[in-house]
Amino acid sequence: MLEDKVNIGLTLESTRIAEKLEETGNFEDKLTIAKFALAYAIKNNLDTNLTEDKIGDIGGTKWNIGSVDTDQYLRNVIISLYPEVKTPYRAIEILMNKGLTSIGEIIDNEGIGKISDYM
């Protein structure tokens, strides 16, 4: 069984997309963008294969889980939504990256648009 993550990271591609979103001035920082992408992924059913052990090369932005989830709220949301998941922080990392990848496809095809378009 895989151990849960201690650090959550973005792939290089996800970091590139987060940087584009950060340039809009609609988000405080990349962590806020990553959390937005997490919500986007859950809303849009991008939650397949949450137990995979690799999502791509993590080489972009990284955070310690204490910075990402200070009160364990996100962890508890994942456990509530996906009771089969035994590594909630790994699932959070996967969902953040899947959400950013999906948002990136929209940006590449249609431009950034309004943030409300994603929700």
C-alpha cells in the first residue's frame, strides 16, 4: 500500500497553467489556484483513478500538507466523498493536477475567459 503524501506538488505543465491563471490577478497565489483546480476536478468528475501512484513528473510548485490543509478540512472532504481512498493527500494532489490540466485545455482552446466559466 502506498504511503500518503507529506508534500503536494504540481507537474511542470500544471505549474505553467497555474502561472497563466495567476497573471489574471483573480487569485492570491498558486496554492489558491491549486485549491480552485481541486474543486473544479471534483465538480467535473475528473476523479477517476485516485489511487494511481504517479501523475507525471512533479517538478513545479510544491507545498507541505501543513500549508495546504492547515485544519484537515480538505482531507476530510476527500474521505467523505471517496471513502475507498486510503491516501487523501495523494488524491488531493492528483485532483489538483487533473483540474489544472483540464482548465489548461480550455485556456489553450478558448482563452482564459471569466473564472466563473469554470464553475
